[in-house]
Amino acid sequence: MQTSISRRARPSVSEFLKQEAASHGFDVVGVTSPLGVGEAGAHLKTFVSEGRHGTMRWIEERLEQRADPVALWPDVKSIVMFGLNYGPGEDPLATLSQKTRATISVYARNRDYHQLIKGRLKTIAGRLKRLTGRQVKVFVDTAPVMEKPLAEAAGIGWQGKHTNLVSRELGSWLFLGSIFSAAEIPADSPESDHCGNCRACLDICPTKAFPAPYQLDARRCISYLTIEHAGTIPLEFRAAIGNRIYGCDDCLAVCPWNKFAQTAKETKLQARDELKSPPINELLSLDEPAFRKMFTGSAIKRAGHERFIRNVLIAAGNSADKQLGPAVSLRLEDASPVIRGTAVWAFTQLSSPQEIAKAGARHQSGEKDQAVRAEWSLALTDERSNRP
């Protein structure tokens, strides 16, 4: 079984891959066949049929290709999986208690890993093609590839009860990428499950997104809600989101296997100081040009300004900091109905009954968006019910 680069000698192509992976900064590499997806393809189809993918239509649109690598590329004979450690240098959950500051998922605190990994894999793939004389294709996350089950089959780690990959040597913090090859390359032994009776990742989830071990309902997942979900975030999840404005690391961070985790060696993956715990008041003031400038080269930019400000408003509403009230009030006038609606909720969390009644009288009657009017109706109803 091969789960790290420093393993015993392998046949020539395998040795080449280990050397290339190490020289390009990858922490682990392994090989599997297209059959490595195993039962994961069937599980994915069940996941979609039950609607647990939420609004991620791109999953169902290329479902057959995800479930079977051969459907994606008929010539594939081997799949080389690469892992790059992005372990944090500090406790990623520490900022959750800093209510006036925002928490950003570890993976998004610096450069967007997609381009970082893809460029390196293209270089390795070109050399692999020359060595084997066979065609290759490179995929990183955005392609319809089930990376985690393939990584498990390649011996890199196993999918834990939170459905994420876990490594005995690197813990939870691994970016994945793959090279599909038309060459027959010796496969590594798959990794086995080492979760045991532990359920720390299941129990910590703020929104109870795991219906059962090894199952995820993305519609309840904070990462999904803050990144993938368009529109207003359902009321039932807003308080649980806390100050998480992009992603969530709770289930990853509590995994006991992180005792072996290492801080990312790649400087482009180490957290930028300004993204470790940025002040909510500063983020609330970002217009779209400022947002794009601040997050140039970051995965956060892909979520867009509207979703980002929506998330920041929820963090503001959960902050209990009334000094954020004026900044939140400005967003009641925003051009985006999603932002206005979320601003209504945040405003009601930070304001007195008198302030809510006054703002509601000013905004509700002129509001053209039905969803925003509903937010005001709920706010005013709650305000009246709480009167002495």
C-alpha cells in the first residue's frame, strides 16, 4: 500500500510518478484503475435521487461521468491521484468565538488551489505521456471526477464518516487532483477505514448535516449554504452559521487523525494574515470592485459579491455587536434582493423593537421583492410578539 512518497522502490513508471510528485510539491501520490470508484457511483446516484445535492445541478447533469471514469474518457486505463497538504498553522476553529470577526475556511485563506495544482499536474502529465507514449488528461475538482473514492482506492486515505478524505499521515487537510492515463500503470493497494467508533465529526456539525455516518445532506451543510447555495439562506440555519462567511471546517478540524497533520509547506496555501479573522465591519463595506480586488486569485471570488455580502450579513447578525447596526442598515438599500432580505434579518438581530418598527415602516411598503417583504413581515411580527 502506498500512501506517501517516501515508499519503497516501485516499477519504473511508478517510481517516475513518485519523483515527479515530490519535485512538484505534492505530499502523496497513488494509482488506481477506473474501477476504483467502486460503489461510490451508486451512492452518488442515490444522493441525487434523494435531492441531497440541493441546487448543485452540475452534479446531476454529468452524473454518469462521475459514476464511471470510462464514461468521462473511454481510453482511460489508469488514474493517478495526487494529494497536496494544506494544513493550517493554527486551530481553524479558534476564530468561531471571535464574534465580531469572520471565519473563512482554511482552504480559502490564500490562493485558489485549482490553478495551483492544475498547472503542476499538466507538467507531470506531459512528462508521463512522453514516458509511456499514451494519452493523458488532467482533472482538478471542477471536472466530473469522484476524487475522494478514487484517492481511497489509490491508497492515499479513506473517506471518513463526514465523507471527506482522511490520511493517517496528513490528517484531513488534502487537496486532490488526478491524471487519467491511457497507459496501464501498476495500481496501489486501497486504504482501509480507520474511523472506528469515533463520531466526533458527526456530533460537531452545527446544522446536523449528516443523516447517518458516511452520508451527507448538502442542503444542511454550511459549506454548501455559504458557497454553492444561491439566494437567501433558510432561516433555520442562520444562527447556526455563526460567523462562518465562507465554508466550514468543523468536521475536518475535530478528526483525531489530525494529530499527525502538518502545516502546509506551500507558501501559497498558507493563510494570508488579512484572511485569518477579518473584521466583519470592514467586509460589510466592500462594494463589488473592492471585493474583486481583495480576493483576486482566491477561491472566494468565485462565490461572487452577492453571496459573500449575504454571508457577512449573517455573521453580523450573529455578532451581538450593535455597533455593526449602521453598516447593516446601509445594506437595506442594496440593489440585490438577496442582500436586502438578509440585511433585514441581520438588522432585526441587532436593533431595538422601536428601531425595527421604524425601519419596517420606511422600507416594507416600498419593497417590490416578495421575499424581502416576507422578511420584513416576519421581523415586524416577531417585534410585536416581543413587546411587553
